[in-house]
Amino acid sequence: MRCLVTGCAGFIGSTLTDRLLALGHEVTGFDNFSTGQREFLSGALDNTQFTLVEGDLLDAGRVETAMQGAEFVFHLAANADVRFGTEHPTKDLHQNTIATVNVLEAMRKNGVLRIAFSSTGSVYGEARVFPTPENAPSPVQTSLYGASKMAAEGFIEAYCEGFGMQAFIFRFVSILGERYTHGHVFDFYKQLRAHPDVLNVLGNGKQRKSYLYIQDCIDAILTAIEKGQSKVNIFNLGLDEYCEVNDSIGWICEELGMKPEMQYSGGDRGWIGDNPFIFLDCSAVRALGWRPKLNIKEGVLRTVRYLRQRPELLDRR
């Protein structure tokens, strides 16, 4: 299979690229390296089945050219910075929604009919049903990030209806593991490295979240596109468990042998759009035979160990 992977130098994109190449697929990677790391592609660049295209998804012509010959698009490129969405209100619109429309238009012009899209559990806003299923009532959006992803989902669904495409939409919880460069474990570890005696925590630490290990995430994506038969296939990806932020802090500190003083900013959320409870119903993807290999604690610890081995990643942020 000839694949295009957008965001190929990112955390999830580079890991997926390596897996696709290992399975014998041809991969064209597309990235503007605004957040992606070139070193994450070191293995791929040594593979004759891989071609790297540097470009921005807002350059529609560049996307169309890069997609020539592709049979399947894995669209992972996005602005994933939920916390600071209100500081740059149109960034999510451009990088998540308009960029997705450019991908869809390139697919239409090139006759590419299958797409996998990295959406988010944030599209559920502050859900009223837990664990939250894929067919939960359409919620009020609470973040610009979630709103941009929900809009992108809508365009994907409309293109499937209008142009005979097939889509696999994955609503992720937070992903952890090797090549992780963004999120709470990264932030806490960076703080503790700088000042091990004090840890600043947004909110009250009682926010309840679910997390998924990167290789389990890739397994789920590949299982779904192999077995999903619908025109539009929507899958939650996560674990059948959640933890408090305080639990995760405890595991991180225990792994590092630290006992910092906790300083909480207060309130039940860390920032505008932060949902205090995210817990997705993942029975649909499990029904296809997928099972995660690591629980949340194991995913957190693997992430901490990876960051300890790669301190240069913290210095770049």
C-alpha cells in the first residue's frame, strides 16, 4: 500500500511511519517541522520505501503534489496545543480545520479514497455520559482545539458522502510513550529537572484523565483500518481506566525518587477548555479484537524513562 502520512515527524506520526515501513508499505511523509523532530525520522530516512516532503498543509498545491500516487492518507498533522488556544484564536481553525480541507481536496483531485484522521476526545466537551461512547449527544464545545477537530470531522464525513471516500476517525485520549514531547508528563518532568523541591500543578490535581501508550494506539489504528467496513468509521481510542493527575504525579515522583512540595493553582481545571473528567468508551474498537498491552501507570513510567534518556528534548522547548 502506498501511504501519505501528514505530521510524519511528530510523536504519533513518526511512530506510525516506522510501523508502516516495517510492514512493507511505501510511505511519503509530509511535515513542516514546526514541532516535529527530524531525528524521529532517522530510521525512515534510511529506508528506500520512504520519501520525505517538507511542506505546510496550508499550501494546497504542495499537498496535492505530495499525494500523487497515494492509496491511503494518514492525516495526523495538527496544532495540538489545547492549553493556549485562546491566546491565538484562529490557529486551530487554520492548522486543524482548513488544513484538513486541503488534505481532502488533494484526495479528491488525486482520486485517493481512504483516510485515517487523528481527532480527539476533546470533541465531547464536558460529556454527561461516562464512559463516553462515540454516539454521545453532540456536546457544547469547550475548547477551540476540540471545536476545530469536530469541524474537521464534519468535512471528512461530508467528503465521504459527496465523493465516495471511506474514513477512519480516531478520537484519542492523551497518548504517552517514546518520542513524547508534549503533555503533562513532559511538563512535570521538565519542572522537576529544573527545581526538584517544588512542583507547580494547574488546577487542584484531581482532574481525572485516561491515557494510552503509543504502540497500543498504533495497534488500534491498524486494526481498525483493516476491519472497519463502514463509509465513516469512528472509534474512541483509550483504556478502560482513568487516573487523577495526582496519581500520575505520584508515579513520576516515585520513579525519580523525589518528594517535591505541591503547589496547586486551584480550581477543578487547569486552563480554559480543560475538561476535569475524560473517560471514553472504547468497546467499539475492542470489538474488532484490539487489546492494549500497557495500563496507564506503565505508560507513564515508560514515558518518564524515555525522557530521562533524552534530556535534549526538554531543552528544545
